Amino acid sequence: MEFLVPPQSSPILETLITQVGPIAALALVATILIAALKPVVSGRRRKTYRQSRKTNVVAMRAAPRTETPAKKENDAAQSSLAALSQCNLDTRSLMSKAQARLGEQLAGYCSERNLRIHAETAMSAILSVQHPDRNMRSQGFNAISRKRVDFCLTDQTNRPVCVVEYQGGGHWTSGGAATERRDKTKRAAFAMARLPLLEVPAKWDWTDISRQLDALLSQGTAAQGFKSRFDPQEP
């Protein structure tokens, strides 16, 4: 079939159609057009990319910088250390003289019964807080994390068997309602852990204290399996 070329057609296009056929000629023309337009399209894309990148850079510079939790924690630690370096530090007694007298009696009591005594012990070192919900576990830990006990009695494996709190003369006058809340938390926590708690008043008699300790250690759930160790050792 003869292909009719319009009068306006280019001589070059007519020659191509005559030599290679209409389909091949159109394909060749399309290739030439694509090659001719490619630099124009690429240039526009590069220009658009440069403009977009410039906009992003400006936006990033204008946006406030957000610090990561790790960086905030590190900055806080550095700030605290810098403040500490400007202070004067010295040692101090772990307990009052009245507490020390009670501690000496407890130390002798523990020595006779193959127990160990620990002074000014953090509750978080004595108790383990467990809960399947992480948030609840964190709140429970925070309730005891900054509280300490005067004396913690343990067996030879350092397992707590009894806690002793000395309620001295300044116990109620120094804290008031805060002291009551703190003591209430301690009582509740040790009751939940089934760990005996003995609260010693300002005026105490050692005979009475030792009798109460024997009863707590013999009857307390935490003391089960260690009952024979609580009896005074034979000389």
C-alpha cells in the first residue's frame, strides 16, 4: 500500500519514510525528540531539586533543635558535677548516738544468732518491686526508692529477715505529716513483702526488744527455714 505524504512534510522525513517505512521512521523521529528534550527536562528537575533542598535547609535552620533524652541526662549530670566541684565535702556519722547504742545491742544479738546487721539501708536494696505493667512497676519503685531503714537484719546469705526502725525523740518533731506518710509507706511495703518490722521507741528496754525480735523472727514468714539459726549459739 502506498503511503501518502502531506505537502507540508519535510524532505528528510519523506526520504526516511520511503527508505525504512513509516513505523521505523516515526520511531526514529521519537528517539530524536526525546534526546533533544532530555536536557531541558533534566535541567528543570535539577532546578526543582535545588530549590527544594534550599527550602529544607532553611526550614531545618529555623526549626528549634530538640535534644535527645540521653543528651539531656548527660547535660544534667555534667551540671550537677560542676556544682559539686564548687562545694566543700566532708564525712559525717551515719547515725545519732542513740541509734548507735541500739545498733551495738543489735550487733551483739545478731552475732549470737548467726545473723548480719546492716545500717542505713535503702529500701530499694531490700525490696524488689514487680508488676507486669512497666508504668505501675515504676510508680511502685518510686514510692520506696528514696527511703531508708535504720537497721536491716539478714541471714548469712544476706537475705533480709527483719527490719528495725528507731523512733527517737526527734522522729516526730522533725517531719510531722511527712514523717507519718513515710512510716505508713514503710509499714505497708514490709507487710506486703512479709518482712517483719520492729519499731523501737525513744525509751526502750533491751530485754523487751530482744524478746520481740525473737518472736518476730520465729513467727515471721521471712524467717521460715532459718528458725534454728535464731537460737543463741552454744559457747
